[in-house]
Amino acid sequence: AIQLTQSPSSLSASVGDRVTITCRSSQGISNTLAWYQQKPGKAPNLLIYSASVLQSDVPSRFSGSGSGTYFTLTISGLQPEDFATYCCQQYNSSPHTFGQGTTLEIK
Amino acid sequence: QVQLVQSGAEVKKPGASVRVSCKASGYTFTGYCIHWVRQAPGQGLEWIGWISPDSGGIDFAQKFQGRVTMTRDTSITTFYLDLSRLKHDDTAVYFCARGIWGGAYDAYDAWGQGTMVTVSS
């Protein structure tokens, strides 16, 4: 199975900051990568698919990039509602694996 | 709007079976594969498998071999996940989710609210 490794596992930042989360794949997956945001007690919410395509209704401060084995999620200008857990997912092949998650906390 | 509404929480004993349902509405039922994902308390997301709504074809993670069944009832636009021979570490929130373009190899653009399954003796 393809393994996804996210870093960092947790991150402290302030409102207005720019943060970047990385996701590395154990095998090349082209651009078949998604990013989700999850808040406590809620289902994940799709932010980015095809590595860089912003899902509809997701604010433009979220952006994704990468291809192959290295991917990033960047949030430019953190808002209070952005403090949550973020995870990557590959859907290139079965099983559709997820990264272990990055918790973004308020500094 | 697209909605996936799941059944309520379950408490089961080890060795028992559980069925989680996921009722779909707001879109063409037969056009989109449904995936099942679970999340143990305080842990990350784990993919279980997917089902095609028209053919009923499935694929699932090898670790669930022999214990998982995924079905659908097109007459009531509902998907089902059955997990048997439950173990304590099956305790998790189980989610259904829809593939964004309908296929089996998609990101998931709509999710159910989650069903807590607790396995406890």
C-alpha cells in the first residue's frame, strides 16, 4: 500500500500567518491527491483535489501544489475558523490511504 | 443538495456484527461510487472500501478480508456496510463518502455525518 507521510504533525500559528503542510508519498501518484479539513466531531471537508484544484466554496486562501511524491497545502492569511486538523489522501490506487494528519493550533 | 445521512450509534460485543446504513439524496444515485472510511478515537482516517451503485461491484482494504460486506438498495437509495466478528479495535466513527466524479478513484466531495460504533464487552 502507498504510504503518505505528513509534516509537521502539529503546528502553532497566529491569525494572519501563512502556513504550509507537506505530504510525501511512498510511490509516485501523479496528481491524484486530495486535502481535507476536519474539525472535532465533524466529517472531513474536501478542500483541494487533483493536488491543486480548489473545491467549490473553499476560500481562495487555501492552495495546493505538487505532483509525483511531494505535495503541499498552503493557507495564506489564517482565519480563526482555519484552526483544525488537515490530512492528505491519495486515490491513485487501492487502498486509498490517508496521511496521519496535521493539527493546526492557535499560538 | 447532496446529502448522505447515516444510521445511529451502535454498541456491540466482541464477535458480533454491525450494519451501518447511508441514505443518499440530492443527486443521481447510480452515478456515484460510495466509499467507507473509519476513524478510531483520536486517530487518523482509514479507508475501508468502495461500492459501485449500479453494478454493486466492490473493492476493500485487505485487512478487512472476510469480515466486510458492502451492499446497496437502489429502491431506497441506501448503502450498507456490514462488519462481522467485531474486535475492540473496530471501535470507531464510520463515514460514508461520495466520489466527486462518480468513480472509484476520486476525492470525496460529500460525507455522511458519521456513525459511532463501540465494541465493548
